[in-house]
Amino acid sequence: MQTTDQATRLGWAPLELPRATRQLEVEEGELVILEGPDVPPNAGCRWRQAAGHPVPLRDVDGPRLVFEAPEGLANSALVFELWQVRGEPRLLECVAFSLNPDERAPIARARAPETALDGELVILDGSGSSADHDLRYEWIQARGPLVALDDPRRVRPQFRVPPGWTNTRLVFELVVRGPGGTSVDTVDLVVRPDATAPRVDAGPALLADEGETTTLLADIQGGSRRLCSWRQIAGPPVELDDPRATRPTFEAPEGFTNSRLAFELSVRDGDRTVIDTVQVMVNAYDDAPTAQAGTTSAARAGERIVLSGHHLELPGPRPEVRWKQVHGPRVAIEAATSRDASILVPSEFVNTFLEFELWVSDGTRTSIDRATVCIEPALDLVMAHAGDDRTAEPGSRVLLQALRDPSEVPWESLAWRQVEGPPVELDDAHAATTRFHAPARLENTRLAFELTVRAGGQVSIDTVAIVVGTVEDGLNASARADYDEGTRRIILRGSSWSPNGTTPLDYRWEQIEGPPLDFEADWTTTEIRLPADAEGELAFRLRVDDGLRTSYDEVRLFVPRRAHEPRA
């Protein structure tokens, strides 16, 4: 285990804990309330987690530390530091908790270099863990911008550091499972450390109740020309009051429980960029649905991958489950409304990320989690970069820009194409930099574009999403499709919230993929009876108009071929 100050380690059986002011034991699920040292009222202090499985905190300011120990882990450690935050930062206390010591369970040991440079090959090492032959390993990236591990289930996976990062902290969690239980350790490294560049901490993981105003507690030190930029990278969408502020606020979404929001903070100082990430857990309730979509995994071309939600918790008589793709080249999701959906990995891509969200609902509350699949992660192959997801104003000119790592081989060709949202026209679909006009009347509508690059006989794809007309209380279309395999019926269900209250809304459905089907397009809810030979992926677009504004949403589903129907 490493802490941010690289403290000298002490052996403490059965765990290895850093030197700390206090070393305590805690049981899984235990509510921990720890009183910190006496601090002058005007000094200002804040807790942050330095190592261990990420634990969300509610009140981080002040000397008292309160958290609930994670369940299902043994022989693991949690390390928290109390820092003075006014004036010169100073470490006031470091507390290490030994979580559920158990001689029957394995012990995870994670190691990595302390620093890495652009383009460097980094090897994560879990070989110091227990020597039991029945152990299963899994590496999870817990913090920092996403990197592609060649195989997250190897003892010693590796990745190549992308270009352009400075003073950027990457944290990885090693999960070791054995017959006696599960143990976790974490390790962190800093990409291209630079004493003259800003030092960025996006803040501690937080807890929030629905509707609660929450502040992201970032801390930025050093640098001379700092430009901050926040963006949300996971979870139900929320609106930051000022994405360029150091500590923006947002209202936690209502109707969601046990859902993680993730945010990325990018700080530019001249030609240097520092990135960090932070998570917020919304409504952590034991009796509510809990979506657990898994983690980042590697996949080979042509392989069938199971999107597994077998760890999710589904209270209530009729829970609803839905998988939805949110990033990457479009693939068909089979059994998208079951715990365990599956996809067939496209055979022509390398270094390409697919991201999926798992939505779980008991009818009143919804939980969301995200899983990532990296196709053919290769350390020396072409990789597409379409830029960050962002927002745009209706009627504005929007820039799309392909980013290339200078260490890569030159691209032989590139192409942009729109894959979601009402159609727009690109200035030049084959230029690295292109633009389009955002439609003038749009509100809360997502447009997605796919970038395909080719080099040396390899193909890599990335996508970028532009949300046009982001208005928290604006017109907001929502499309859903339910498929009954027994009756071969699809029910399309549309809904929307309108700021105009009683103003009538005009609904219009349009089929955008799959064999043409007959249905009533002008109803909020419409039924489609499938012909006997219908199969494969179907997609529908919903348009909602209140006379002043228009909002769109899309829904996709996969219709499997009937087992008794032979393929011609």
C-alpha cells in the first residue's frame, strides 16, 4: 500500500500498514466515528482517504471522521489523512484501519512505480499477494483519467501512459479473491511529476442525499495560469453551477439511490494539463436497488462478453433491469433487460472503449452503475481520441477535433459520422477538425459522433457526445422500449417534463434502424407486433415538441432469433 506522502512502512501482521498516528481495527459494515486531534477553530482541516477501497464520506471538514466500513472484505486496510487546509497545507494526522483481519482469507499486495512519463510502459504488480493457487485477481482503476490495461485479471497487467498529462495521479485497486474471502489493496503513481505545475486534488469521495446541494471540494496548489474545467463522466446527469470554478456545486438527482456520480477535473497551466477524478455516492440505502455493473475489462475481437449484474441487489416484487450503451462504436446488446446481458465484440477494432450503464429500478427508486470494455488493448497500435464529452448552446457552431498521440504512426485515414441524435451536417467528415451547426430549438438533446482512424491495417474508434441545450428544468424527452419475447411485442413508451406546465406536448416516434415495422407514430405509448422473421437490433427516436422547443431521445433493443426458426 502507498500513501500520497510515500510514508515509511511498518510491518503489522497480517497486514502491512504505513506509519500512522493511530492504527485501529474495524469490522465490515461497522459505523466508524473517530475524533481527531484538537485543531484551532480558524485553522481549518479536512479528511481525505489516502489508500484502500474507496469509502464515501459525508462530512469531511473538521476533526471528526465518520464512515461506514465496506462489507465483504478481509485483510484490507483503509488509510485516512487529516490536513490543515488554511495557509500552508500540513498533515495533522494519519489513521490506518485494519479491516476484518482473517487468517483464512488472502492478503492483497499491490505495487507499481511511483512515477511514469509520457509513453512509458507501466507494469502493475500483484505477485506479492498470498501464494495460494486458487486466487483470482482483478485490477480496477479507482481514480484518474482512464487507461487501458492489457488484461485486468492478470497478476501483472500493463498499460502505456497517454500523452499530455502532468502531475496526474492514477490509483489502482487490486482485488484478490480466494476460498477464505476477498482482500483489497491500492497503489498509486504520478504521471510526469513537475514541481512547477499545479498540484490538483479533485477532493474526497462524498455522500449525498437526493435533492441535496453538494459541493465538489477540489484543492489546487501552484501553477501560474490555471484554467479549470469540470465534466461529469458517469452517473445520472446533473448540472454544475459553474464548470470552471474550483469548487462547483450541483443538486443531487432525485429518484436515484445507490448511484455513483463521477466527475473529472482538468486544470490547464500553459501547455501542461493536470487531471483528477472524484466520485459522489447518491442516497446510500440498504433496502434500495443497487446496480453493480462490474469494472473495466479487456476483450478480444470476435469474443462474446457477458455484461454481468449478478452482484446487484433487487428488493421489491418486480424490479426492472436495463443495460444501455453510452460510449464507443454501437454494438447490439442481447438480453438488455436481464441481469446478465451480452455483446459480440466487433472484430475489426483495436484500442477501442465501449461503455455501458446498468439501470436498476424497483418502480420508485433507480440505481445506475457503469462498466467499460476495452477491445484489443494494444500498447503500440493506433488509438482514436475524439475528445471529451461536453455541452453546446442551441444555434452555436460546435467543434469536433481528433487528437493524435505524436508517438503513434501517422493515420492513413479518418472519418467522422453521427451515430445519435437528430441529423446535422458536418463541414468535412474526413478532416481532423470539423464543425457543425447545433439546431436552434433543441433542449436536453444528445448528439453523438463516432471517429474512425486507420493506420497500418488497424482500425480504432472513439465517440464523443455533445448535449445541446442543457436546461435542468427544460423540455426533456425520455424514450423506453419493452420487449415481450413470448408475444413478440414491443411497447414504446415516451415521456417528458415540460417547463410550460399544461402546454400540450406533441410526440412523434421514428424508426431509425432495423427492418421497417408498422406502428402508430404519433402516440406517447405505441405497440409494435413483430413479424415472424424480425430479428437483430432495432432503434427508435422520440421527438417531443411544446411549440417553442424540441427534445429528442433514442432507444435501442435487440430481438433474438427464435430457437426453432432455422436461419436461411
